[in-house]
Amino acid sequence: MKVIIPIGGGNILNKTTKKIDEYIISLANVSKPKVLFIPIASNDYSEYVSNFTAYYESLNCEVKTLYLSKTNNDNLIRSLIFSANIIYIGGGNTAKMMRIFKRTHVNEYLKIAYDDGIILTGISAGAMAYFTNGYSDSNRSTDKNASLTLVKCLDFIPYCFCPHYNEEERKSFDLFVSESNFNGLALEDNTALLFIDNEIKGIINCDNEKGYLINKDSKEEINNVNTR
């Protein structure tokens, strides 16, 4: 079974995505899943790594981190990716992350991992990574007033993706999709998409948040998945 679970946004410190995280862990179907955290979109920020590690360890996981800002050792990268049960990509700057993935061949290794049945997940920019394109604020790393823009991503899920859709400025995604003729998918914070064997199965939400399929002519709410 091939599984991707992109998460629209959330707060690890406040455990706002706990229902989603517990469901992801259950799909690994092992007593103590090995989780690989990839935080390069936030430049491997140490506090983010420590918070993530403590949180997932509290959920009975073994956590390792791939520090792409510190290594381009191909053997190490491959070893960490292919020994994981779950790969979780953190949030941050999507465009920068995709450039580093390509340079280090992580983009290729993630595709192999997906085909081999390793569970892929991620939040915000880390969720965007799995789609054809992402509706991103990456340009704000150099200009805080920059508009949202399109970033080319891994193309595992054939949609243009917008995270944080509960935020008012993200509603511009609807017009962007209609003018660009993309098939769009948008998730509010604390909501995740369940994508199994190349098919959308529904969303997992923590407190009645929403997910939408959007195209030029329509906007359709995605049904919830029964996680029990």
C-alpha cells in the first residue's frame, strides 16, 4: 500500500494535529515506528527539531532527523530514508526545500520510498512537497510583502495545493485556480488528506476543519475518512 498524508497546517507544541498524527502512526502497523523528520524547509531549525522529536517520541516513535543543511552524504541520506517507516517533512520555505531536494536527490529517493510503501507525510510546505505545484509564500523570505506564488513540487499527487486555507489571504487560491486551469486542492489547518494507492480517499480533521477540491467551474468539499 502506498500512502501520502499531507497536513494543511497546525501547531506541534499545542498538539493540534494529534488525531492526524496518531492515525499516521497506526498505519505503520509496527509497535514502535521509525520516523524520519526532514526539516530543511525551516533550515533545520534546532528548536523545531527538538519539539518535533519530543512530540513524536511521546507517541511511542523512534525519531531520527535528516539534516540536509549539514550533509550531502548520499549513503547517509539513502540509509535514513529507506530505513524509516514514516517520513515527515516539516514546514518552512517550499522553494528552497525543493532546490535542496533536487541537489541531494532526495526527490528521487522519496519517490522510491513511496513506491516501496514507506508512509509519507508533512505539514504546510512539507505537505506541499508531494503535489504537482504548491501555492506558496516562499518569496517572503526576501520580501515580506511578496504575493503568494506557484512552486513546482514532486508531482506525486496531481493537484495544485494550498495549505492554511482557513487564512483569509489563502482564499485568493480560488481565483488563482480558475485563471490558471489547475485542479486545486486546499486544506485548512489541522486537516490532512488521505491519499492511498494514487487515489484521494478523503480528509482527516481534528475539529470539523475542511478540505476542498477546486477547479475552474466548481468547489467541492471533501468527505471525512472514518479513522476508527
